[in-house]
Amino acid sequence: MSAGDGEDLTGVAGWAVDLMEQLGAPGAGLAIALENLFPPLPSEIILPLAGFTASRGSFTLAEAIGWTVAGSVVGAVALYVLGMVIGRDRLYWIWRHLPLVKVEDLEKTERWFARHGRKAVFFGRMIPIFRSLISVPAGLERMPFGQFLLLTLAGSTIWNVTFVVAGYQLGEQWHRVEGVVGVFQWVVIAAVLAGVCWYVLIRIRSSRTALREDRPRD
């Protein structure tokens, strides 16, 4: 029996496949919702497994995508509401007492949100660890909910479709998807940096234009 066969899977992978096979496509959505709420559960394993399970006929590819995107959004909204209701001090106190999570990750995510705002929510949904935590500062800063929901849905759809379809195509070789996670992450980071540089360049040009227009003329 191959290493990728569902009957040989253990740990998080085995738990995720069992959940999907018992509950069907909603099980995939539940697994991803939990991944959002508890970052140590890796989406880059769960999502390809959803595609793999779909390839075995447990549910369709469309159902795998639809339910995992729904799970991502539900988990993100839960963290957004948590940040908005509990507040920063109490949230950090809770975070310090959770197992397998780092306060440093939450601090980095909060700083990133402070610098990049809306872009952080969209692109953050495509970066491991950040994809879960980015919802927290959005809630703490009371980002408009409609805006947060739209950006979360867009970013989650891109990330989920990429890995669910890859897992579906690879079948029992689903684990090979993990190899592209690092590359995909750096592509996203590069896109964020390019966007920031372009924004800064536009602002500098606008400032120079305004200065020239304000200069007294002879």
C-alpha cells in the first residue's frame, strides 16, 4: 500500500482524511475552520488532502473547494470577532496560555497589518501562520466588516483552489504539494513588496507634483 493511501495516513493527515470520509465535504470545511482557529494545524496539508479525498470519490472537487473556502471564511470571521470583542490585552493573555502557538507570531502579524492594512488581509490569507492570525488585528482595529469579509473571501479562494486542485490532480502523491508551499509564499511576499513600492512611488510623485504647483510663480 502506498504512503499516500488514506489508510496509511497518521497524525494530522490521518485525522483530516477520517473527518472528511465520515462527514463528507463538510468535514473538509470543518477541518479548515479549525486550522484557522488553531494555526498549528497546517492548511498546506489539509487542503491537498481535501483534493485527494475528492479524487477518491468521497465528494466532488467543487464541493471540496466550496466547503473549504466556507470553512476558511467562518474561521477567519470567528477570529475577527474575537479580536473586536475581547480586546488586545485579554487576547494576548489568552494567546500566551495556548499550547503550540507563539506570541511573536501574533505580534509580527499585528505589525504587518499596521503597515499594510487591506493588502495585509488579502495577501495574508496566502501565507502560512499569517493566514489565520491576520484576522485578529483586523478585528482589534475594527476594520469595516464588509471589507474584511470580501478580502478574506478573495484571498482564501485563491489559496484553497490552488492546493485543493493540486491535491486532486496528484491523488496519492498529494504530499508533493508541500514542496511548492515555500515558493508560493515567496511569490506572495514579492507581490506585496512590489505593491508597497509602487504605492510609495506614486505617493512620492504626487507630493513632488503638489510642491511644484504650490511654488510661487514670478
